[in-house]
Amino acid sequence: MNVLIVEDNADVRKLLLYTFEHHNCTVTEAQDGQEGLELAALHKPDVIISDALMPRMDGFQLLRALKADPALQSIPFIFYSSTYTGVEEEKLILSLGAEAFVAKPTEPEELWQKTCAIMDAWQVRQRKPAHPAIDESDEQYLREYSRIVASKLEEKVKELEVALALRIQAEDELRCLNAKLEQRVAREVEQNREKDRIMAHQSRLAAMGEMLSNIAHQWRQPLNNISLIVQNLQVEYEMDVLTRDSCREYVSECMEILAYMSRTINTFSTFYQPDRVRQLFELYPAIADALSLVREDLESHGIAYGIVNEYDSCVNGFRNEFSQVLLNIIVNAKEALLMRQPPAPKVSIVCSQEGASAVVTVSDNGGGIPPEILDKIFDPYFTTKFMSQGTGVGLYMSKMIIEKHMGGRISIANRADGVDGVDGAEVTIELPLAPPAASDGRAAV
Ligand code: ADP
């Protein structure tokens, strides 16, 4: 069967084309009534299936033009419309000589079935007299056609007005939503800034607390020495054995110790001073600085420590902040070791390189981190330490410093083959190497 499909919607056209071709029909497509009329004259199809509303020439006009042409008027015409679905419209369509009216949308397969049925009925009717020829000046038709088109246009205009009103309302709502969203984003950003400020403040407080506790550690021995010297002075004086020289010696010893104590304060306060500018610095001395601050503390708890410097690596960033990160990690390792009390507690630091990165690992044999909290320990305020002992900001701030300030990466993992083959945690810091990086191997304590 040769089918001419007249339809301005390309998707509907394609669907009908596939369906009819699937049933071995030869299909010709036209985009509007005008083209439909030309193709009908050219191909003389067995049936025409036409949409109603189309540009240039609509379905009514096409039907009228076909029925007015003696060469084309006998081609069965199926009106396929979603616009003109009323009884009046159907009456007019049939009165113009269409074989049938099918309302859109109809499943393609169903349309095919209906087309076959319509064609069968048409064959039977063919034996009866054909439709009367259409009179071009048929006033009745023109009146009816104009009324239907006008009423459909009115409906369309109303639909468009409603759609427009809805669209305007939706746009207003969208604008309102956008404004609210912007306000919310601004509020969130401000809250985040505030949170960061608070965290930085807490981290400073924690650092200060650490500094005081380290100073206290460093001062314990010299204070003890001064107390012994003063007691000696008193005893010697009371026993009347204090000479001018021994008195001078005691005073000078005291002065030396006091100078050492004062240096300790300087060292710590410089260490905790925030960096103002980025600088090129070598990792090994910055790590050694951090270690020197807790050296006595570690020793006093019997914790061994060591740095292996496989490569002298130079990076670009904030030296003091980096040392504070290291101090944080070492203190965490110390606390884990004090909790777990392994037979030979140890903290090991290795500086190495991998490709374009300097890599620093800090491992301990303090038992490691329970797997269920591994993905939380970089969260702000996450701590497993009792009450005042932990703030939970150490690793969070370390991550900020390494990843946000210095463009590196910090991660933590458990190692079953940790220090001396005992379970423990290993923190890895990777930082982009600053050129030129020296590359001779070197090992240190
Ligand atoms: P805080 O030390 O104040 O608790 P951190 O952010 O520095 O805060 O550490 C978060 C948590 O990570 C700690 O409470 C601890 O449970 C865990 N942790 C960090 N380092 C280690 C480590 N070396 N061994 C075991 N647990 C660790």
C-alpha cells in the first residue's frame, strides 16, 4: 500500500513512517498541506493520512483541494487530529469527503489497524456512487470552516494565555527562589568562615596549650637544678663553708640555667608564630625542629624516635605551619603509644621522594586506628581522647595546612608491619617538590 503522511511534527511523522513501513507500505512524507497536495498529484497514493493544523495549508484546505481535483478526489483521506476532535468538526470533515476521522494520539499499531479497516470499508463503498463533487463556492462549508477555525484559535489563544500566566508565575517563583538561594549561600559561606575562624582559634589555643606543656617539660629539669643550687647555697652558708668563689660559681650556674630557660621560651614562641609569607624551605630541618620540641617529652616516656632522610627535599610553603603539622602528628603518635604501652614504643619519620613529590611518613607502633573511625579522624572536632585531653582539631587543621595552604596531600593508614613489625598508624604527607631538589641520599638519627 502506498501511504502519504501529511504531518508538520517530525517526531509523529517518523513514528508513522516506521509503523507503516514495518507493514510493508511505501511511505511518502509531506510537512504541510501544500506539499501534501503536490506529492499526492505526483505519487497518487492509495491513502492519505493528514494532520489538521499545519502551516501554509491545513488539513481542511488539503481535503477540499483534493476533493476538488478530479484526478485526486477518489484517494481515501484519513483525518488524524488532536485539535479538531468535536462532533461538529468530525461532521464537517466527513461531509467534505474524508473517509474517517482518527483522534490523536492513537498508538501507531492501532492506527495501522484502523487504516486497514477504513480501507476495507472504502473498497466496499467504492461500488456505490462516489461523493458528490464539491462546489468551491459552498457557503455552508466556508461558514462552518471559519467558525471551527475561529473557535479553535480562540481556544488556542486561551491556552497560550494560561501558559503565559503560568510561565510568568514560574519565573517569579524562580526569581524568588534564586534570591533565597543566594541569601542562603551567602549565609552558609559566612557561617563556614566563622567556623574556620573558630577552628583556627581553637587550634591556636590547643597549640598554646601544647607549647605550655612542652615548656613545662623543658623547664622541669632546670628548675630542679636551680632548686638544688639554692638549697646547696643555704646549707653551705649555714654550715659556714660558703666561700666567695663557690657562691660565684652557684650564681653563674643559676644564670646559665636561667638563660637556657629563657631560650626555651624564645624557641617555642618563634615556633608557634604564624607564617606570613610562602617560602622555599627544606623539609628535614623543619621536621628536626618539630622533633626537638618534643624530644625530652618522648625520652621521659621511654619512647624511641628517629628520622631517616633519604633525600634532601625542598618545598614551597609555610615552614612553621608545616612543623606544627609534624608536631601534631608526633604528639598523636606519642599519645597512642602511651595508651597502648607496647614493649618498645617508637616513632619513625622517613623523608623520601616519589616522582615530583616529597614524601614524609610518620609511623608508630601504638596499635593503629580502629577501622570504623579511619574515615572520620580528619573531621573537625573528632576525637577519641577523654574530655579536655583532645580537641579533635589537630588532624583537621593539619589537612587544611597541607592540602589547602601547601597544595599537598595527607593521609593516614594502619600498618600491620609497622615499626618493628608491631601494629601502628602511618601518616603520609606528600608535597610538590620545589625545583631544584637536591638528590643525594643522606641518613640521620
Ligand atoms: P585529638 O588529638 O585532639 O583527638 P586529632 O584530630 O589530632 O585530635 O586526632 C583525631 C583522632 O585520631 C584522635 O583522637 C585519635 O583517635 C586518632 N589518631 C590520630 N593519630 C593517631 C595515631 N597515631 N594512632 C592512633 N590513633 C590516632
